Amino acid sequence: MILEEIWEKSLSKIEEKIGTSIFELWIKPIKPVQLKEQQLTLEVPNRFFKEWIEDYYPTLITEILEGLLGHAVTLKYRVAEKQAVEIKRIEARLESRKTRLASRGIYLNPKYTFENFISGQSNQFAHAAAKAVAETPGKVYNPLFIYGGVGLGKTHLLSAIGNSVIDSKQDYNVLYVSSEQFTNEVVSAVRHGKTEELKKKYRNVDLLLIDDIQFVENKMATQEELFYTINTLYEKQKQIVISSDRPPKEIKTITDRLRSRFSMGLIADIQPPEYETRVAIIHKKSDMERLGLKEDVVNFIAAKVKTNIRELEGCLIRLGAQAALTGSPIDVEMAKNVLKDFIQDEEKPITSEQILKIVCEYFGLKIQDIKARKRTKEIAQPRQIAMYLSRQLTDGSLNDIGKSMGGKDHATVIYACKQVEDKRAKDENFNRMVETLLRKIKP
């Protein structure tokens, strides 16, 4: 079969798998260029297409082509547009780092560096701490514990530390692992009697980066191994960096001694980016991808998409794809149309029902428990918090809030709000818990 025929057959199979709308937007604009020695070169309109395919469907095209051809296929992407000198330089450096990381079995994201991390008021403390750790591993802030919500840059900072250390200290043994991967390795080592190999792997590194540590909750064997690993590395003055979606005090069902180890260095949080930081992020990404966004478009996106950096990047990917497909310049009208899903979701008012659901999930309760007449502390306090948050975040009247909590009257709501306010002022741990719930409800 000739290349065009192979590609046409693969397109129909891809469309069956992912649906027409995604296919039309992301796959149809791709053009086959060359099939040589089992490597297929594909031309994409811009880097957004390449990154989107690699993020969402990394193996789909390969698997379908291999099914048609009957042998292994590797993909190479070529960007159609002419690239600026700066972008070519960055691409070359990225490719070099990819090769070096792969050769050493290090699973860092080579794209995440300090150079392309946008620092602002919401993340500057964590950013400064990460840079200090990268410059002198094991000497300051050990362990460094970074926490924050989804898509705010925790993994970016962990990878930036790793990439910086690898670039400047090439003899350093760097290991990046997710808590899920670490757990799987612990289970496998115990099952196959290879715990000594596991200890040797993790306790003889110069820099250990652990992502999403909150997933070790309830995993006692993993926590045990992690505790001794951190102890050993700390005593050797080797650097440990940990990320989580919440501070150590709010990670449930971990041992006190492990929580203590997480807290013995520096704890730095990352908040959702403020308006000025969102503008800077959009400008940076726009320049990198040569989108040429005008100031009114940048301001529109920054004002409407407030939750996290990942959503901002998703918006730019959509706009870049739309502009490449239509050949039209990106203006505010295009942004409104293309990004309506993001914006509609962001502008939906918060309801007491949403708050109740999130509070129940946080405390491990059922909604009917909150709405019942039970007055035990395990039920009463979450109920009061839900009433307080509803008063803070919704336009509902006291009576409406009371009804949504199981038919309570307005006096009960007033009392609940007063109780929560008083406890927030006196109890720092309680205040942090309420702040966490606020972030979950309104990122």
C-alpha cells in the first residue's frame, strides 16, 4: 500500500475510536510526509497539535498503523510552520535533555524547567524554595514539601528541580517517582522477596522527588518503607522533595511519625494564580507558540479562566488549533466561541447542594447523615461548616440554607456560622481545614 492509502485507512479507524468532533479538530489536519524504515513522519499545523496528541492519545495512531502494516511503527512529528530561532533553540535543548534522561532511566518531564515557570504572588514562595533546593541539594529545606490544588504547577516545580540538578550536577543520582509507582514497587518487592533491591534503589540517591504523596493514605506497608527511606536519605544529607494536594496535617490515615518527617523541613503552598500571573502565563505561552494574541484577547482569557494553569493551557491549545484550521486571526469573538465550555463552567453560581456534597466527601459522610437530626460531633461539626460555607459562597437566604441542610431553621444557621467563625479565630488547624474546603469549592 502507498502512504496515502495507508493513512486514509488509518484515519477511518481513528475516527471510529475517538468520535467525529475530536477527529475533525485534531486528527484530520495532520498530513503524512514519509514512511521510511518503520518510521512515519507526520506534519502537524503547530506544536499544540503534537503536544495534544502526545498527552491524550499517545499510542492510538501507532497501534492502528501497526495493525494495518503488520509491523512496529514509530512516529515523528514535523511542525508545518516556520519556527523562530528561539523556539528552535529550546526544541534542540529539550531533545538533548530527553535523550539524557532516557539514557539514565529518569522519568522527569523535560519540558518543565525554571526558565518556563511563571512566578507570581500565588507561587513565589514555593518557586524560591525550589530554586534554593536545586542550587544546594541537601543543604537547605530538607525535605521540601510543596502542596496545592490540581494544575497549579507542583509537578512542574518538581521536574524543574530535577532537570536543574541533572544539568548542573551530572554525577548526581536523581530519582523521580509518583507515590502510586512507589506503592506498586513496594508491593512487588514484598511479593517477590526483593525488598533489599528496593532499599538499594531508593536509599542510594542524591535527590528523591516524590509526586502526589497523598495517595499513600491507608497503605501501611508503603508508609513504613517511605518512612525509613526518608530517614536514611535525611541522615545522609540527601535531598527529598515531596508534592501533595494538601498539607501534611490534612493527609488522613498516615502515621504520625511519617507526617512528622514530611513537616520537618519546609512546607510551601501554591495557590491559584492571581490575575497578573494569569496574564503573564498567557503571554509566555502565546509567545512560545507564536499565537500572536492581542492584549484584549489575553485580558479576556485571564479574566474568565481563573481556576488553574492547566485550564489556561487547554484554552490556548483550543485557540491555536482553531486558528490553524480556519486561518483566521484570534480575536475576542473567536475566544468567546471556542472557550465557551470553560467560561460557562466557571460562571455557574455555587449552590448549597454542591457545598454539601464536597463537605460530605471530605469528611467521609453521606448527605442523608448531614440532613438527619443527629447531633453527634462527627455529624454536627461538618453540618455547621456546610452552613457557614453556604452563607459565605452563595446568595441563598438563611431559610434556604437551612432547608438545604435537612429543614433546619434560620436561627440554627446563624448559630452554626457563629460557631465556625469563633473556632476559625481560635484553632489554626480548624481554620486550615475550612480554607482547604474553600479551595475545593471555589478553586
